[in-house]
Amino acid sequence: MANDKVLQLNDAEFDKVIQAGQPTLVDFWAPWCGPCKAIGPVIEELAGEYEGKVTIAKMNVDENPATPGKFGIRAIPTLILFKDGQVVDQITGSVGKTQLVALIDKAK
């Protein structure tokens, strides 16, 4: 189930999006990853709740290998929070909504 509030990112537009002005949470994932699928509905829920305040994006690591390599991502799902183009914090693994909200709140 696709959510139009979750931005699908690729290597080409990555830098432009994370430097766009508002904080951006990027979910690095792959379709074959069970924990990635488990966290997907939470990501979509957060996209609705933070619409207009935080950009929520997903990047398929299989289709876009350059960006995950740049950030040293070795396990998925990895969620990285960016503000003004810089990494604020990151979480690896399937985590609950409370932990993701706490992560997003670090960018305020």
C-alpha cells in the first residue's frame, strides 16, 4: 500500500531533498527485508502526522546503492534524520513508533 505522503527518494535527488529546509527522516529499506515491511505502516502513519513539518522519505537500497554507501549503511531498516543537510541521529532495526517520534523530535 503506497502512501502519497511518503516521498520515494533516489540517489539523484537525495541531496536536494535533505537540504530543502525542513527536517527529513529517510527510511533505507528493501522489498525483501521483513523488518522493513514491519516498520512500513509506522512510517506511513508518521508521514501523515508530521505532514508539512517533517519530510518522511523511503529509499530502496537495492535500486539506489550510492547513498546508503555514502552513509555506511550495512543493515536495514536504517532510519536517518537529517536537518539542514546534516545527520542529526539514526536508528537501525525495526523499532516502535515511540522511538521514531523521539528521533524526529530531535530535529525540532
